[in-house]
Amino acid sequence: MNTEQPNRRYSDIDVWDPLDIAEAMIEGQFTAVAAVRATRLALVEAALAAEAKLRNGGRLVYVGAGTSGRLAVQDGAELIPTFSWPQDRLLLLIAGGKDALLRSIEGAEDSVDEGIRLVQHHEVGSNDVVIAVAASGTTPFTLSCLRESRKRRALTIGIANNRSTPILDEADYPIWLDTGAEPIAGSTRMKAGTAQRIVLNVFSSVLMILLGRVYNGLMVDLQAVSQKLIRRSESILKRLTDCNSKQARDALQQADGNVKLAVLLLNGCDLKTARGTLDSVGGQLRAALSAIGRPCRIAADLAQVEAPEM
């Protein structure tokens, strides 16, 4: 496996000047970005396939072990506050369980039976989207989760940094990240991990945009769970409707913090009509505004407005 091979270029890295070491590490991050860019077509195909499943009420299931597992869990967890992705439609499976988020759990990644058990226990099925991440492409826990999910007819996406490995060969949508050997042989927390982090971030962001959870480049489905996010919600409303701060606060209070509903309220809807309109168009704010006969403000309009502090 390329990710495990020593790289002769860095064979004496331990005697290099520290600045040269840092330069080499940074150079590797550019390699990671290039590896993700090379997968963009496969990434978009996977996102489109996932969108179709998730519109039918399916779940997002992230699977991994070690560094890959922690990166997968992080990406999934951030979907809740950023896009209000429902907690009951998100499943995060990491070898070793929650303890593995903070420390290494010996032998957890080799547990085939545990992977199968978890998929069965959570009843992963035909509406679900399973994202399996492993730098090696062979991690037993991750591979067993993917195989069992496929048996249960879930849509599977495999992300790995080694070509022609089981996770890529057996996934419905394989994404190969060609990051090659690491400056420190086998340390896939480096550029392999960076590439995984980027591809997960891009995949989930594209997916959320396709599902209507972004409007005019703004997080109109965010959860206002802190003072910063409350201020951000108000700022978004002011940008989208030209209302003042008091109107924004009042609309958000009436809409129970839901920015999309608040936009429709400020465009003349009552709460019942706003909810019904959003539901009828699958939560797409642009379509909802069209349905009530209000023009959608485009990005060019917003460019004239001074960007608020976020």
C-alpha cells in the first residue's frame, strides 16, 4: 500500500533543518488538495445518489476507525448545528465507540464482528447512505460495516487512499484519494488524513446544498444554539429581507428560531402558511418564495450589502 511505503525523499528528514521539515509537511497538504480535486466527478456523483436516498427520509451513516473514524465522526457531528440535520437521521460508527474519539482503542479496528453487529443493531437499510472511510482501504471494522450495509441494500460510499482495495472495490461509489507515501512512513494522519477531511467536508456540504439547506450562500438551516449563532440568524434575516433588528428577532421568536420560516413570515405569510409552503417544496426556501409570489434575491443583490460579522 502506497500509504505505508517509506518515501526515499524523506529518508533523512530527522536531520533536516526544522524549517525544511515544516516546508515538506506543508507541501504534503497541497498534495492532499490535488488528490481531492482529482476525485471531484466521483464525489459529485456520490452526492447526487445520496440526495435521492435522503429525500426519502434515509439516514447518513459515517463509518471508520482511528484517524479516519475521528474525521468521519467530526464531519457528521457538525451537520447538526450547521444545517439542522436531524439527530435521528445521523449514525456515527467508530471502532471502539465513543472512547476512541479521545484515545486509541487497541484492536478495535480489527473487529469484524463488531462492525456487523452495529450495522444490524441500528437496522441500516435501503434508505440509508453509508460513508466508509479508511486510508488503507482494508480496515476490517470499516470493511465489515460496508459489506453488511450493502447486504442490507444501503447506498455505500467508500473513501480510501490506496487504489484497488476492498473498500473501493466493493462500494457503490468509490472515491480514491491518491496521496501516496507520507513524509513519515505510515502516518496517515498527515496528508492522507487531510485529503479525507477535505473530501468529507466537500461531500457533505454539496449534499446539504442539494437538499436545500443553503440559500444564497447562507446557512438558512443553522441551529441558533449560542449567542453567536443567534446573532448570525438575525444577520441572515436582515440580509435576505431588509428588515431591522427588532423585526428579525420577533420573526425568529415566532418561528421558534427557524430562519426559513422567519423569512416567509417577513414576506407576509402567517406561520401555518409558511410551514405548509416549505413542506410542499421539500424545505427549499427559493422554491417557497417563488410559490408565494415573492422574488428571490440573488447573490448579485447581496453583494451590494456590507457583510455582517459572523
